Amino acid sequence: MSKTVAFHLQKGGVGKTTISGTLACQSALDGFRTLAIDCDPQGNLSSWFLTDPPKYELADVLQGRCFARNAIIPIEGIDNLHLLPTFGIGGTLKNYSETKLSEEPFILQDLVREIGEEYDHIVLDLSPGLGRLERSALIASDEIITPMTPEVFSLDGLEIFIDELQRLKKNMRCDVKHNKIIINSYDERIRQHRDIYSAAQSSGRFRVYRIPVDPLFRKAQEASRAPQMFKVRGRGLKAATAEAIDELDRDIWV
Ligand SMILES: Nc1ncnc2c1ncn2[C@@H]1O[C@H](COP(=O)(O)OP(=O)(O)O)[C@@H](O)[C@H]1O
Ligand SMILES: [Mg+2]
């Protein structure tokens, strides 16, 4: 049985794609059969890891146009990592989620259960918002981890998410775990960042992780590479970034 983890907050630009992609790579590098599913109609995770356009996408699988195994692609250069992609341009996931998905809210859960036999770990990258598509991905998950950036309204955004998630769990009779927060693009020198970290910790409800600002993420994404395996002029990820990834990797998959 595989474990499925989604990284989500309704806000954009907080690092959902960066963190889900990096942790999927880490799981694969550790030797686990790992599947990343791009559930974002913008297809950012897919354009990160794929250099050639795929033949099929997630929406094709959901609409019965192909089998999951026909759409899943092994990622070049990263053993054990597979991707179920979404086309950023010309894709049908957005249209599908706005039309047919309402009749089948458990379709992603069914898919994850069906292909879970073949994977140890499944990672879902979601789009911002809390519409039908995100809801169906959240109820397909065993655990949701929330990345946020240390900004003025970030704790409000977290409260809103907790509230919505509570309602979703009740309505859908689902018991997904949500007890980890990642403060992304954290800078210890900035007081506001330290304050937001303390406030998140003091709620007592969450284990709070910090990932520093690290320009290597963007560069690895531009080069279609795993950040852990990528170097620019001989330098890889910052030591603190690598430590945060290791810590998360250890805690998530237990
Ligand atoms: N820790 C970080 N340090 C520096 N840049 C980051 C970090 N995390 C994310 N980014 C950059 O921020 C941008 C938004 O991140 P992304 O993962 O796409 O957010 P989301 O998926 O939540 O919209 C991307 O350009 C990404 O490379
Ligand atoms: Mg994203």
C-alpha cells in the first residue's frame, strides 16, 4: 500500500510545486518507487520535469481516454521517479474539473488506490484555490502538508485553509492528516519571518519546518533537474535547504 501526500494551501506562489517536486525527487533518490501527479491545470510540475511533450495527460486518464499506465512517464535521470503529467497548454484538466468532476468527486481517490499497488509513495501537486479539483485531490490523500511563505497575511491564509479543510473532512467523511506546515523562503535575519515561525509553532497543532530562500530551486527547475542533483559553478543547494529536505523526507514517509 502506498502513501499519498498532497502539498496545499489555497494561495499561489508559496512553493507547492517546488516542494512537492523536490520531495518526490528525494523519495525516488532514496530508492522508493515514487509517482508525482500533476493536478494543476497550469502543468508547472510537468514542465519542470519533462523536456518533450507527453502523449497523454491526467485528464485523459480521468475521462477514460487511456489507462494510467499509458500516461505515466519515467523521469529521465532520476531512477524510481514517475510522473502523471498535465498539459499546461492545450490541456483539458481545467475544463474537466469545471464540468464532469462534480459528478465524480472520488475519482482521484479511486485512481490513487488503483495505481497505489505499483508505488511506495505518491505526491500530488495542486493548483491554488479550493475548488472541486483541489477538494478531490485532498480527499484522495493520506496526508496534507501546508507550505506557506512568511508574509503579513500568511497566518490568516492558514486559518482559512484549516477551516475549509475541517468542513471538507466532515462533508466527505474523510480523515486526512494535517499536522505539518512548511514555512518556505524563510530568512532567519528577518524579524517578521521569525515572528511568523514562532506564531505557527505556538499554536501547538503543527510541526513547523523551515526551508530557506535558495536560488538553486529556480535554476534546477529551468534546467529540468532534481535540485538535489544540480549544481551551478560547483555549488548545490544550501546546507540548510538540504537539511530541511532530509528532515521532511524522514518525517513524511514513516
Ligand atoms: N525556497 C525557495 N527559495 C527560492 N525560490 C523559491 C523557493 N521556493 C519556491 N521558489 C520559487 O518561487 C516561485 C513559486 O514557487 P512555486 O513552487 O511555483 O509555488 P506554487 O506552486 O505554490 O505556486 C518559483 O519560481 C520557485 O522557483
Ligand atoms: Mg504550483
